[in-house]
Amino acid sequence: MKEKKTFAINGYIGIIILILMALSGLGLVILGIGMITTAVNFTFIIVGVLLLLISAIFASTVTIVAPNQAKLIVLFGRYLGTIRENGMFITVPFTNKLHISLRVRNFNSAKLKVNDVDGNPIEIAAVVVFKVIDTAKAAFDVDYYEQFIEIQSETAIRHVATKYPYDSFEDTDITLRGNSSEVSQELSEELQRRLEVAGVEIIEARLTHLAYSTEIASAMLQRQQAKAILSARKIIVEGAVGMTQLAIAQLEEEGILKLNDERRLQLVNNLLVSIITDKGTQPVINTGDVS
């Protein structure tokens, strides 16, 4: 199905025309009754009755379309078209008029429990902002398009959540917690592909809730803390090695110290311990040999 325009005329102009038709029909009926003795009176009566019937039938098709609303016109099971303009219209008689909202709406998903790419159970939820852009697809290609949007949205959220870890300490990894913009963009694209059949445009999709499941929240917090400590230690060690190399090189270049391998090893050990330790170091002052 594809949306198309249908026959419709301005309601105010149409009502004026229908009133004139009804008055003309009434006048012809009265004229025909007054000429009951002549042969032409039945023609006046028949034409007048037809005009009255036509005006009554078309008067029953008056349709009011509110802003950002649409009316689908269906004649005996056949889709004729859609009226998108707001106002009052007169359209094809004997038709059903289906109402579709064109307003921007949002859907808040429930908190879903899924496993991330590492197999950790997490809770995730999102808000989806959408609007209908093809009324024919929304009405006829899917059953209850709003329910269809809800189910497909939850399916897409589950699918995207299983592709990434909840968190990682590697800068190159995309995570649900650390890359919310990228994840939201992928979720929007996934939803657009799934909901195109329903004539829906996804305006935005954003994560609104993200957390570890309650049964593993405490254990995962300890794991996060351990990973954070290891990551921090790695940075500290790399920095300490660089600082030690720089200090020894500068001392030797300026001629302050002339170190053999044993003394250099001892100095490196002392510097690394001083820099890396998380507690205050106690300096030892060498006063020389005591005889």
C-alpha cells in the first residue's frame, strides 16, 4: 500500500452548493405538485426528488480533519486515498473514514532484562520518538501499528544491547555506558529498518535506563573497581618507568652521577618504589661509612 490523495472539496463551498441543490429540488417538487394536471409535472417531481437525495447523500459525507490528523477514505473495502489538509471537506459518499494521527509521539519501553555481549545480565530501557509519514501503510500493511511499534522497538533494543558490552576500560571498545550517542544512533537506524513497513519515521531513539541486574550488581561493581585499579596501575607504571628513565638520563648527562650497573639498578628500584607506591615513602639518608 502507498498513500495517495483522494477526491475532496472544500466543505464550506460544498455546503453552499448542497443547500442550493436542496432548494432547487424542493422548488421543483413544489412546482411539479402545483402542475399536477399537466404531463410535465412528474418530470419536475422526479428531478426535484433526485436533487434532494443527492444533496442529502453528499451532506452525510462532511468530514472534519483536525491539524496534524488524517482521514483515510475507504469505499466498500477499497482504499481511495487520504485527506491530510486540516479543515472541513465533502468527499465520496458511502465511504468509511479511518482516523490516523500525524503528530509526533513517543514510546517509553519497559525495563528489559537482556545479556550484553559478555553474557552479563543488564537492565535497559529506551524512549522512541516517531511519527506516521505514510497513512496507508500504517493502516493497512500492519495490524494495530501502535502495538507493532512497541513490539518492534523492544526487539530492536534487545538486539542492539546484545552487540556491545556494558562497560570496558579499553578506549577502542564501544560500550553501552560509554558510547550512548553511537548506540542510540544504531538503535534509531535499526528501528527505521524495522518500522518502514508501517509507514513510520523514527525521529530519535535514546536510552533512558541502563544498569546491571540486581542479582549481579554487587559483584559487577567489584569487578569494575578491580578493572579500574588495574587500568590505573598500568598507567602509573608506564609513567613511573618514563620518569625514571628521564631522571637517570638527565643525571648522567649533566655529570652529577657516574653509576655502574649495580648502582643504577638500585637507583631505578628506589625511584620506581617511590613513584608507584600509594603510601608515603620514608627516605633513608646515606651518611657514608662509619669506621
